[in-house]
Amino acid sequence: MPIFNYSDLTEADIARLVQRNVDPANEIRALVEDVIEHVKQNGDSALVDYALKFDKVELDKLYLGKAELEEIAAAVSPDQQEALQTAYANIYKFHKAQLKTEDKVETMPGVTCWRELRAIEKVGLYIPGGTAVLPSTFLMLGIPARIAGCSEIVVCSPPQKNGKVNAFIAYVALMLGIDKVYLVGGSQAVAAMAYGTESITKVDKIFGPGNQFVTKAKTIIQSTTTTAIDMPAGPSEVLVIADETAKPAYVAADLLAQAEHGIDSQAILVCTSQTIAEQTLKEVDKQLAVLPRAEIARQAIDNSYIIITNTLDEAMDFSNEYAPEHLILATESWKKLTPKIINAGSVFLGNLTPESVGDYASGTNHTLPTSSYSRAYSGVSVDSFVKKITFQFLTKEGIQNIGPAVELLAEMEGLHAHRNAVSIRLNNK
């Protein structure tokens, strides 16, 4: 990991450092557009073709039904079931609290306004399954979808080499009451849910993280179809702010936890001394040596860097520029820093709060904006699965109170039919 001194960096240097997952020659876009078009034109047959091409699996059907999911899920041990159930309970509890009825507001006598929630009817959940299978993502997406009350939930996940899904994915599907999982991955899964195929229903909104191809597909379909997306989410990233109160072994573990997601992941350390940087790098080398996914993590670490700042305030300045998906404040002074956080997807406070707890079981959602999109996007929540519809009701007193102002405003804009819609009511006493 190269080391930079913050005081030596120009604005251009910082802009270059915070930029990631770019596609300057539009090579990824071109490939993804071809996939989308093939799926759009050829439906299920295109999905079978891509399963063979990308997943090296020859599928005789595109989905697993409830009986097959039950058979696969039987391989999950009691201890593993208990861990998944603990995660389910915490995620459910945190997200259930987000479902709130808003009060009606009388903006002036006789004029009442309010909002009501309505679930998005058809949602698509993309569950990654490339180098790592993520049942945790299934929980993070499926639980708020169920709480919101979505009437149709389409689930896509890449097939394993045996043409099925991982036992943990099957178990979570049953926990969520989902009795069909489609064996489709990558940008082709996004295209299938956006346009619909013979087997897969077109959905209203697509959720889920993925690699650069999945993320690019989501951004393309959002601008070319009537299907919305949760956010650009992936590849994964973490930024750790550390001072002399941090434990280098913990910091290294947090960096590697993110790095093992994939070779295009990024793990950034922003610290207040050269000593912390050097001690953390020693721990990275030590811990990396025993990781089963060491080669993946090593490539991600090579794609990462360290920034040395003079103060924690400077560290926070850089973090807000980077706008990380995950932000860890590895310092005993975290309470002083939290008010200064402007851009971040999810934040982990102190030396005893690893990012892993948020990934799995603390209750917060781990589907978060990446690549600086935390400047404008929030992570997935129950709100992501609902629409908020506004209502208003006027009494006779209300139209008399508000009517004259609306007549004048409509006249100011030259919209006389708008004015008349009020006047005709005021004059019909």
C-alpha cells in the first residue's frame, strides 16, 4: 500500500485518489450493453447461454422451487441455523422500527395534508454469488421487503457449479417465505428483472450489490427503462480513520475484511502518524499470510493506499471527500468526530466495532452506496421498498382560506385554468 502525506497533496491529487471504479474507455459499458440487449431480445435462452459462458454451468431450468430449496437447506447445521436466525432477528428489529405512520398536519384552518406509505409491488433482489456467496445480503434485502409488504419478490443469484444455490441461500429463502430462486447472475440478472423474460417477471425496482458489471447494468437500466434501482452498490470499500489510540492489529483486520470481498475492492487507511501506518502494514502482512482468500485480498490491498494526516480533523476532511461506503473511526475520540461526518454509507465507532458486525448481524443494512455515491444516496432501508404518497383534504373553510392565495399565484404564472379551478369553488357558495 503506497503512503501519502496529506499536507503534500494538491486538490488534483486528492481528486485522483478518491476516484475509483471508473470506466474511462467505456469497455465495461459496452460489454454490459451487449448483455442487456441479448437478454432483452432473447429472454430465457440468453440467460441459459450466459450461465454456460460465465458460470460454466449448463442449466436445464432457470429456477429452484420450494421442494428443491428445502432439500438443499437441510445441509445447514443447527449452529449455522442459529447464527442466521440471530442475524434475522436483529435485522428485523432494526428495520421494523423504520415503519412509521406520519401525523396529519393542518397547514391552515380547513387544510389538512399527510403522507401514507404504499409498498412497491414488484421488487427484484440480486444476491451475489461469485467468489463468495452472501446469504447475509439476502437477509438485508429480503427482510425490509417483507416488512414493507411488497407483493412480489423476485430473487436472482448465480448458480453454483452443481447448478444449484448454496445451502445458506436456500435456508434464508425459506426463512423469508420465498419459494423460488432464479439461477441467474451478473448483469444478465439485472437485465432479466428490468425487462422480464418468459420465466422472470419484470420488476418495478432492483436491489442488491455486485461487481462493476452488475453496478453498471443497474445504472444503465435506470436511465433506459421504467425500472428503478436502490443505488449504485459495488464493488465494496472501507475507510479507516486511526490515531494513537487505535490497535494496529484491529485496523489491519478491518482492512483485510473488506479486501477479501474481491480484487476490485478498496481498503483505505487514514491515520495520524507514520508509526501507525508502519505497524498496520506489518499486521496486514502477518494476517494476510493465513487468509484462505489471501490472493484476492492481496490484489485489493495493492489497489489501496494510506494517507497520513496531522490531525483527526484533516483525516475527516479526506474521508468526506472520499465518501466511503463503510467508515470506521478507530479512535477513542470518535464522539468528537461523528458530528463532522458528512458523507458515509455506514459508520462503525471505536476500537471494538468491526465493520463485520454490520455486514452480518448488528441490525443495520449492509447494502450501501459505493464509489462516492454516499454523497447523495443512503443505504437500503424499509423506505427503499415503499413509496410515500401525499394526500390533502379541504373543508369549506379551507378552500375559503387558501383559495385567494392560490388564485393570485396561478395568475402570476399565467395559468388561468388553474385559477379557475379554485374560483369556481369559491363562487359556488
